[in-house]
Amino acid sequence: MREWFSTAKLVGLDGLPSSRRGILEKAKRENWQSRKRQGRGGGLEYHVSSLPQVTQNWLDATKITKSTKIPYIERARAKIRIAEYWRRFLLKNQFCEAYNSGELKVPEWVAEEIPSISESDLDDFTYLAMVLSQPD
């Protein structure tokens, strides 16, 4: 099994955030073992031992599945992953539509300050709320 993983390879795996920024924040917060990434783009790679146990288990199971060539398990995993992404997309999309149409009732000053939002705005707002809620 590989020992070092870039943020791009870790995004959305079991037990990990669904964005590169989320991975970087979690790695920093939990002090993951890292090294400079070789090759194009730079950045960091994280050692498998620093990852959450559920992620390590998933990576180990994936390795076993790929080496033993059980295609129906890989296909089932792919379907589950697509369903997870679809659920996230649908909920964000529905929230944005409700907010932008006025269906979602928010205080007047909020609607005046931010008249419309997008899915990427939601990611930014979530990050801001997380940063501001952390103690000094």
C-alpha cells in the first residue's frame, strides 16, 4: 500500500472532508506527518499513519479489493460514492434555491447584506463560521 498521499488523493475518502481546504485544515489541526510533494505543483503529502483509522481501513480494503480483483465490490463502492456526492449536491443546491427565491425566511438584515448565494458561497461561509467559532 502507498504510504504518502496528496490532498487531491484524500478528498472525499471515508473519514475525511470533501474539499482540499478541509483536508488541509484537518491535517494542520491534528498535526499530521507530512513531507513536501515531489513533482509538479508542489504542496504536501501526508503519511498514511497520520490519517484517521476509518480512512486507513478504507485504503487497506481498497488495496485488497484491487489486488484480488473483485469487480462487483469496486462497482458497489463507486455507486455508494456517487450517491454521497449526489446527496451533498442536492442539499446544497436546494438550500441555495430556497434562499435565493426568498422561500427560506432569514432576518431582513441578512437578506439585505447577502441577497443571493451559490454553492461555493456556502463552502466559504461554513469555513468562516468554523474559523470564527474556534477559541483563541
